[in-house]
Amino acid sequence: MQLKTLGLYIILGCAACGDVNTTAPQKLGEDKRAINSLRLRDMAGISIDMEKYKGKTVFINFWATWCKPCIQEMPSIEKAQSQLSGKDVVFLLASNETIEEIAQFSGNSGYSLNFVRVDNFEEQDVQALPTTFIFNRRGKLVFSETGIRRWDEAININLITDIAKQYD
């Protein structure tokens, strides 16, 4: 790993450390970024065609294996995913680490989450980890937040559900 990249990881990790975010989630309105700007790969290394998520709400959590707040947040993401099953909401956990590192973490974690690799992390304007993006059914970014949140709490389930209901 390059020294510059390692330094960025350390800065991002420190910036995100802290208490769980308990403030009410704030929606962005529609951001200029679209889901098609993401370049993701599955754990087999195969590029993910983002068009397959057309018409679905997509929750993407940017994380890293070394990020303690990221790992602390995962149980609540898994519970939210379970609570919203059947609602056309896709949950993706995206890291820019190697596929091998992500796969090893995934295999050891016991989570039933969809881990992916983001190839163009720097283009996503993620300032710290964890960061969560939620894209509406039209593929537009409508929610972005840095920091840990308990995604399985009612206020956050309602946020995701409200976004999923847009453009019905």
C-alpha cells in the first residue's frame, strides 16, 4: 500500500471516530451524482452493471476493514436490510480495499451483507468513513451522511422507506 494512501486511511478513520449519530437524518434533495457514476465489483472481481438496480432504492455504505466505527455500524445495517427485505431496497457495503481483504473480512464476519469493491472511491467525494449514500429509484443521490448511525432504528427505517416510496 502506498504511503499516501495509508495516510488518507488514517485521516479518514480519525475523522469518523466518535459517538453514534443520533440526529434526525437529513435528505439532500437530488444531488448531481448518479448511481451510474459508481464503478463496483463483486467478490469474484466481476464489474457490477449498475443498471440492474434501476427502479430500486440503493443504500451504499462506504467502509474499511480497519475502521472500528464502520464495523460497529454493520449489525444495524444487517438488521435494517432484514427489516426492509421485499421492499426493493438494495444494501451494498463498498470498500476500496482489495477484493481479497474484503472477502476475508466478509468470510470471518458472519454478516449476510453484500460486500463489494468500489474502484473509483476518490471520485465519490467521501470525506471520512463510514459514509452512507442512498440513491432513489431514479438513481439519483438523495441522502449522504458521514458517521455511524443505528440504521435499524425506526427513524432510519422510515427514512429509507420514504426514499423507496419516491416516484411510485
